[in-house]
Amino acid sequence: MRRPRVVAFSVMAVFIATSCRSGHSEVSANATTIPPVDTTISEPPPGDGCNFSSTPSKVGGWAALADVFVTAPVADATAVYAGANSASGPGGCVFALDGTTGQLKWQSQRPIMAGSLPLLAGKLVVAAVNEAPALAIVGLDAETGQRKWRISVAGTTTTPPALVGDLVYVSGGSSLRAIQAATGRARWKVDRQPLAVATGAAGTFVTFAQDDTTTALDPRDGKQKWATPLGTRSAVVKAVTTSVVVLENSPNDLYGLDAASGRQLWEMNMPGSDNSTLAVAGDELYLSADDGKAYAMDAKTGRIKWSKTIGLTLGPAPMIVNAEVLFASTSPDSAIVAFDRTTGVERWRAPTSGGPITSELLHVGDDVLVGTQRGVLCRFTIDGIRRTCNELIGEAVGSINRMLSAGGGRVYSRIGNQTIAASP
């Protein structure tokens, strides 16, 4: 295993914006306060929308089948929300299903932006929708689907909308805008093209396309606190710990920046050719790699604290539950494996059924849930002792989506490309 390579950055006595090309720097704010935009609700002719049919699930819940591809579900106490976008035509929508019955509550007949999800913001559902030839961000009443506000987005959107506190970050063309989720009013704009946004205990950070520069942004006014370019290394923000911003580039290089100053702390080339999404607890990082191992890292130093063989697993992020961290192993045997966070000692290993694990892990109450390839949902107690695995609907096509959600005492899963199912 390659040791972390520590890279020292010089600290300049006088900070100027142009010094970004040679090291980190303080930069003058380039955010501009935008006058209130016109959020008048215009209603272009409705699109083809979505059609749904419902059927009972095999475990006492329900399943709703759409005629176009649906996103992962997003739930609150009473409903489940999702978007749909046809891969071959104009059909699609943003919609809400009753959490108890699965019946359609409402739909907004505009296809959701590919690769994005509805965002729950208080009493509103915020979504990016296609209104040919342009894209729009809309705020919909979560109960009725009525439009409360709408803004147009010019140019190509490079990242899906992101909810940061009470702001929606929207990219379009060569700028990043912060929109007040409750009103649709713009708060500030940065005239640079964003590649990725990450937020956490240490603040909000954005990687911009220009010189692959990562900056710390103040969400209140968009002003930059510092900027650090990584140049040709093309790394983008992936995770934020208590004091460190973690960046990643292809295929598996990780970088740690001091969250307060932007100074690069370390660089690590992980084993294998790819790794999972990062899980964060304080200043600890957990991930798995395609070398078949689970890793615990110190985010301040980049030092690997421990590594354990679990079998091939890629995609599902580790889950931190109290003093343990859980990993999903997909091969040679599909299982959830729990390790002591401090020592790396294996605490328990619980097998799954229904093929390889294909969803993220979901923690609900005293249980951990995971979906597998053949439409099976497995539920474990957090000690790994009790386990149930049930097929949600018969003849499920494809796999459970990589994201599950819960609300109102139910768990929601996307199965295949066009079905959302609920189970008690």
C-alpha cells in the first residue's frame, strides 16, 4: 500500500486573486447580489406527463408502476415524491404518491432533469424540469403540486440542484446561483462554472471548472473565503468532515484540504482502480475499494487507520451506526459486515438474499435496510442478529435503485426503472 504523500503549500504574505495558479489564496469576493428576479408563474402547455398503475406488494404494502423511468423516492411523513423522465420521448413529470395507499396525489407534467431528484424544502418540493427548449427550477406545494414559483435557467446545467440549508444551488451556463427555496428569489450569483458542491460540518465548498479550483463559499452572500487550484489533477469536492475538505479525481486519488485555509494537507492514491462513496464521522473517513477491502482513514493526515478484507463492493457508501461502521459486500457472498470503528475488529456479518446488493444502506430506528438485485429488501437489527429478506413484488425487473427512503412508518424502494414500492 502506498503511504500518504504529504504536500506542503507555501503561505504568501500578500494574497492576490491571480496567485491561485501557484497555490491557495485569499480571493476577493466575486459573488454579486442579484436584484429580485421575476418569479411569475408561467404555464407553458403541459407535456405528456406520466401514467401510473397500482398493485399490492407481497409484503403488505403497495407498488406503483409508471410508464416512464422514475427517480429514486424521496419521502416525508405522509407522501413519497419522485420525478420521471422518458429516455426516448417527451414524457415525464414530478409527482407525489400517497404514502399509505400508493395512489397518485398530484403530478406536474414536466419531465424532471436527468440525474436529479426532487428536493424537500419545508412545505415545498423543488425540482429542475425540462421546459423545452430551456430548463426551469420550480417550487411546488408538497400537498397539492401547485406551482408557487418558477425561474428559468439559461445555458447548460452542469450539476443537479442542491439544497444547502434554506438555499437551492443552481448551475446554468457559466454561473452558480443561490435561490431561496421558500420564495424562488435569487440571493447571490458567482460567475464561474461549478463542477461539484459539497457541504458538511466545516461549511460549504464548490469546485469550479476554471483551473479545477475548489473554494470555500459563505452561503449567506456567496463570498469566497479561500480558493485552492489542483490544476491538471482535476479533483472535485466529495466530502466535508469537521475540519477537512476531501477531494477526489479519477480513478482513485484522494486529497485533503484544510477547511479553514484551503491548504493542502495530504494526497493518497487508494489501492485498486475505484472506490465507494465516502462516509464521514467527525474527522474520520470510511470507504471501500475494488481491491475487496474496507478502509478507515484519518481525514486530517490521510493515514489509513485500518483495512479489512470484505469481498468485492463498489458503490454503496459505508454506514456509521454508533460505534460501528457497516459495509456492503457483494461478492463472493452478499452480506452486510460490521466493524468496530476504532479497532477494525469484525463485530458481525449478516448474509443477504436475492443476488448482489444494489442499494445504499438505510438506517431506520433500530434497523438497517438494504436492497438486492432481484427486488428483495433485507432488514437487519443493528446488532446483526435478526434478519428478514422479502421480495417486494413478483417478477421484479432489474434491481432496486441505489437509494432507499423512509417516512410515515414505511420504507420506499425503486425497483427496476419504473416501479416504486412501499413496505411496512
